[in-house]
Amino acid sequence: MMKLKRLLTIFRPPKEWRIVVTILLGIFIGLVLFVLHAARATSYLSDDPKACVNCHVMAPQFATWERGSHGKVTVCNDCHVPQDNFINKYFFKASDGLRHSFMFTFRLEPQVIQIKHAGKKAVQQNCVRCHSNVIHPISLRAVSNKKIIDEEERYCWDCHRETPHGRVNSLASTPFARVPVSSPIIPEWIQQIISKSKNN
């Protein structure tokens, strides 16, 4: 308790600056909350596939998953996030989410999405986890990246190329994909004020 009081006295601004610091802190916290709201940050904590289409470049992947066989029994996280334990799952979601948010914020995303190595590893583990009852042990060794005949890595989708996303290559490959439309990030009352100020 004494250490907490000592810390508070160190970080407490001088009396003449308290109002200014309080206002600045309020503005900063408000901006952070608005950015989190605009980015729909809390949606990424869930397993809802609609969170994956917060970014428009994921529309083809969402549409092809939803209309494919996996769309009836899985969500995006069932395949693309490690399922071995709670800590791995949320650590992966956090690190992958930060990378995605950085790329999408600064418009660095490619038009043709390519899965990264960590994502490949997670998807491979989940393919085996869900389909282990239909995989022959020899096949399992062949796709588990162990060297059997050649020196190449093998993944399930080397043979099952169109599962579950079909032949998705880019936004242009599914031009009429219907996906859930995100709600506007600016509240309606602010939009009304902006439109009134433009008309005046």
C-alpha cells in the first residue's frame, strides 16, 4: 500500500497542472476508445466469422468459406487459430491481429492474400485434429512435414487445393461475393452534424 501511495505522489502532476492534465488524459482516453470502436477491436476476441470481413480484402475468403462444406460446421478460428490450449490460441490471435491491423491501417495488404508460415502450421494442425479419423497413418506422416521421399514440406492443401476456399486468388476472383456489411464507424448523430455543416 505504501508503494502505491509513493507511486501516486511521483506521477501526480503539480496542483496548477492538474486540470490541464486531467483534460488531456480525458481526450487521450477518448481517442483510444474511439479508435478501438472504429477498428471493432472487441470483435476479434470472439469466434464470429463476421470479424474476419472487417477488412474488405477478406471478402472472397469469407464468401467461399460460407458457401463451401466447411461453412456449415466451422468458423474461421477453427482452422486458422491453434486449438491446443487457451494461451496459444489468444497469443496467436493477438500477434496475428496486430500484424493484420498494422498492414490494413497503413494500406500494406496485398490484393492476393498469402498465408504466412505460422498460419500454415496452425491450419495443418487443425486439419489433422479434425480429420484424424479418416487419415491413414502413412498419409499423416507424408503431410506432417517429415521427410519421407523428397525434401519438400507437405500440407493437406497440396492435394486438397480447393478446400475450403475454392480457387480464391484475389478480390477480382469473386467480384459478386456477398458478405455482411459492416456498420458505419461514425455514429449517425455525428454524420447529421457533418452533413448540416456542409449544407451551410
